[in-house]
Amino acid sequence: MSAISGIDVARAEASVDEDRTMIFEAIKTSIGFVELNEAVIGRLRTWLMTVAEERLERTRARYNAEDTHIDVANAMIDLARLLYDMGKLEEALPLYNRALAIQEKALGPDHTSVASTLVNLGILMSDMGKLEEALPLYNRALAIQEKALGPDHTSVASTLGNLGSLMSDMGKLEEALPLHKRALAIQEKALGPDHTSVAATLSNLGVLMRDMGKLEEALPLYKRALAIEEKALGPDHTSVAATLGNLGNLVSDMGKLEEALPLYKRALAIKEKALGPDHKSVATTLGNLGVIMSDMGKLEEALPLYKRALAIEEKALGPDHTRVAGTLGNLGILMKDMGKLEEALPLYKRALAIEEKALGPDHTRVAGTLGNLGVLMSDMGKLEEALPLYKHMGKLEEALPLYKRALAIQEKALGPDHKSVAATLSNLGVLMKDMGKLEEALPLCKRALAIQEKALGPDHTSVAGTLGNLGILMRDMGKLEEAQALLDRTLMIQEKALGLHHSRVAEALCDTGVLMREMGKLEAALPLYERALAIQEEALGSEHPLTATTLDNLGVLFCDMGKEADALSMCQRALAIRESILGPKHFDVATTIYNIGNITHHMGKLEEALLLYQRALAIQEETLGSEHPKTAETLVNLGILNAENGELEKANELGSRVLDTLENVLGPNHYKVHRAKKRSFAAMIVPENKREL
């Protein structure tokens, strides 16, 4: 399968140059190179399957259709390996199981061939997300090999490496470490310190150290592995390219994006030359390049990389392979980051369908995609259209079962302290906050932070993301001083790791700007927003949803500073962006309409403000519900406006409803409750003053 996926008609030669030119022109003007490659690879894939299946049938026939001979087992294993390479894991499983039963009967339960099949089964179970089932398979294989071959055999080292990788996948990083170290010691003793197998184990150790957040310890491991491979295999070997990719991932995690870029580019060049431009391994490096371009804020440059990776994987592996699902997920994230939410949704849905079919509904990959879908659906506000398997609820609650299912899968498969669990906890905390359930959000965010700091270190960008979420939550809970410390730390980590002009730095600046405004420090907030806007317009474009958010924040700030004309201009621009991207019924659109209502209210245009508040309220009640704090704030302003128009009965009715809602959701001592009481009381006395005048 590896050789087939590297086929490229455009690299073919002919004995006569004129014949080659004529053939190539015919291809270009008819089917085209891409389509011809797909057709050839598809036929070869089908042919390989047919050959393997026919070999199995012939072998069975030779032994009177009895699945008891060792040759039948070997034919089954070959077919299972082919199915595995094609991503057909469920079809490979019964073949491995049957082959194992034959081997145990024909060779005995403690034969090394039995151990090899146990290892293959362990790898398959691990890839299917059945980590607990993989563990006894590896353990039994290891016991057989240690007894039959001795504790220092290279096959023992290989199984130790697989077992270490499994422990890592289960989130048991400390248990994985001695396994990889023992594998390395065996290989160095048996093969010498400069063997390529030693390099492979060094790379595995590097991956583990990276997962443990020990980035500085991972670096020399990868560098030593690279040096061994370059010396033993030459600078243009595919193993060198793989280690360059791992080194690029590590350097990227260290925040050194500019240093990671040439590593990925060199890896890509090696693979394209050695394997051809349409090999599945080329797609992996293209995906890594896409991730780093996205992390650098170069979203438009990331897009063609992901698209090319997807095209290669669909051609080489088939449209339903799990690696195709991974690239679809990355492409969905990119589309979301580019503000193209409607384009992101079908990508996530297709990725989810592939993963659920190939890996089962309880795999951690499925959990990750469910989490991404939850974020997207929350951002879109069109929850009733998101997934047909959830009953229409018209609220953010529809995203909730996605996160909860993702969390349950991850905790079962990876353990409660895995970094993937932390990411889902953080997303769930944000959702709870958006639903107005602040007290329920707090322990989720705190638990996520504790896991990440332990697993990744205190200065990781994932830690910064959760710190930011926790800071915003503290701000919304009225704990402004605590919020400032969290948001200051967030900004410091992001600037150090990503540079001063990254879009995530802009988000941190905006969050701090909102807090400064809440604290009444308007002059301190202005340069934060202005710097954020400049970064976003350069990195994301002037029509991006995040750019709209900053414009909206600037509008609110200008209104507070008494600069109504500037405020109106900012918010109207934000509204145009949001309506264009999110549609007219999104709750973020309602927020901007509400803000424009405030500005026109300040300008004395009461009738215009009334219509704007009512429009915002209708959207909020539909998307967020009548008990949400944002809905309540709109009701506050409607009450004030009614009081100013002399409609005190309406104002009192709205005021009571608001206070009941806010006290119920936020508690009686929340600053927003006190602010609502103060503003409602102030509104009640305005009409009296007007009559005196």
C-alpha cells in the first residue's frame, strides 16, 4: 500500500522522448494527471485486495477448507495487514483473531509467531480506541518474547516500545517512560548506539517527553535521532524526514514557529523526492505545515496545504480512512478560524461519520471531533440545524450533550488527568458560562487548568487558553481583581510563545480591554483594543468575526467615553460583518444590535433605540433563552427606556423580571445585579425630573 500511494504518472519515463511528450499531451487534454493517478491507484488497490483474498481462498482449498493450517493463518495475516493499511480496521480484526487461534493450536500458545500476531492485534485495538483491550495483548506478547528470546532481545525492545506508546495514549505517561527507556537500553546494547532502531526509540522518547510537557528534554532526543539517521541513511532518507517532522512539532510547541517552518519544508522536500508528490506521508507533512501556518496566523497560506493533503489521502487511502477524517477536522478548524462557519460544519460532520464508522462511537478521536462540533455549533447559534440526532431545543443546550459525550469517552479511554480531558473540560466550562451557569463553569475550568499545568508546564499555550477562559469567567462573576491576574498571565504566555503579532495575542488583548472597561479604566482599555484590531486586520482580515468583536468592543468603549459618533461607526461596521457571516438571528448579532441601541439611547434617539432593543431581545430569547444574563441586560435597558418615556408600569414589570433572573443565575451579590438595581432605580426618577422641568 505504501508503494502504491506513491504512484505518479507525471514522473513516468518512456524510451523515446517524443513518445513521452505525445502520451503526456494526450493525458492532459483528456482525463488529466490527477484523475489518471486516482484511477490507477484505485485499480491497483482493488487488485491487491483481490490477490490477497484469492491467495487466502487457494490456501484454504489446499487444506480442504479447514482453517487449521499455519499457511492459512499466514494468508489471513497478510490480508489483515492490507485491510489495516487501507483503514478497514473492523474487517482486519476477525482475520487477526482467527489467525491467532490457528497459530495457538498449531504452534502452541507460547510461540514467537503468536507473540507477533498479539502485537499486531494490540496495534489494531489501539488504533480502534480500545486501549484497555490492547493492554493485555501487548503484555502477553512481551511475556512470550521474554521467555522464548530472553529479556534483552530486540523483539522484546520493539514490544516494549509499543507498550510504552499505548501507556502514553492512555494518559499514563509516567508508566510509559521506563518502558521506552528499557527498550532504548536493550537496543543500544544489542545494536550499538548509532543503529537506526535506536534512533526510532529516541524519537518515541521524544514524543513522550513532549506529551509530558518536558520540551527541553525532548529536544536532545530528537536531535540525536536525527544525527544517527542522517549518518546511517543519508540526509534525504524518509526516516530523516519523519524525525524532522517530529522536531518541527516540538519546536512549534516551544513557540519557535519560525524555526519549525524550515524543518517541515525540508521534510516535505525529502518525501516528495523519495516518495512522489502524492504519497500519504507527503500529506502528513503538508498537514503539519498547514497547522504551523495557521498558528502563525497565515490562514490563507494554510488552506491550500490542507486541501492538497486531503486530496492525497483520499486518493491514496480511500475517502473513508481515519487519516482523511483527521485532515477534514483540521480543515474544519481552519474554516472556523477564517470565519467560514457554514463551510466548517460539513467538514466536521463528514469527519465524525468516518471516525464513528471506522473507530466506533467511543473512540477518543470521535470525542475530539464532537468537541470541535460543540464549539462550532455554539459559535453559529444555529443549533437546530447542527446535528439531526439531537432534538431541536433552539438553545445552547444542544451543544451540551456533545461535550458531555466527548468528556465521558476521554475519561474512560485516557484517564481523568489527560491533557485531552482538560481541553474538553475547558470547552465545557466556556459553554456553561455562555449558558449563564457560571458556578457550574468554575470547577470545570479550574480542573482543566490543573491538569494542563501538570501535564504541559505553566507556560504552555494551552495553559494560556484555559487561563483566558477562567479570567473571563471570573470577570463575569464580578471577581475583577482575580480576573486581571489571570488575563495578564494569559497575555504574557501568548506573547512569549507566539510573538507580538499573533491573532491569539489579539484575543488576549481584547479580553484584558473588556476587563479594563468593566473596572472603569477606559483610557487603559483603548490602546489594548486598538492594538488588537491592528493585529486582527493584518492576520485575519477586515471581515473576520474576531475583527467584528473588537470593533464592537471599541464601539462600546467609545460610547462610555462620550464619543458616540465614533462608537456608532465601529458598531455598524461590526454588525455588517456579523450579519454577513453569522446570519441575522445569531446571538452575537443581537449583542451588536443591543450595543447600537445603547449608543442611540445615549444620543437621545429613544424611538430608534426602542426598536433596536426589541430586535436584540427577540434574537436573545430565541437563541439564549429568557433566563440568560445577556437577555436580562437587554431587558434592563428596555425598562430604563420605558421609564424615560413615562411608561412606569412597564418599566417596573421589566425591572422585577430582570432582577429575579439575574439573582437566580448570578446570585444576589453579583456586580451585575447591583448594577441592574442601580440603573433601574435611576430610570424610575427620570420622568419625575422631566415633569419638574
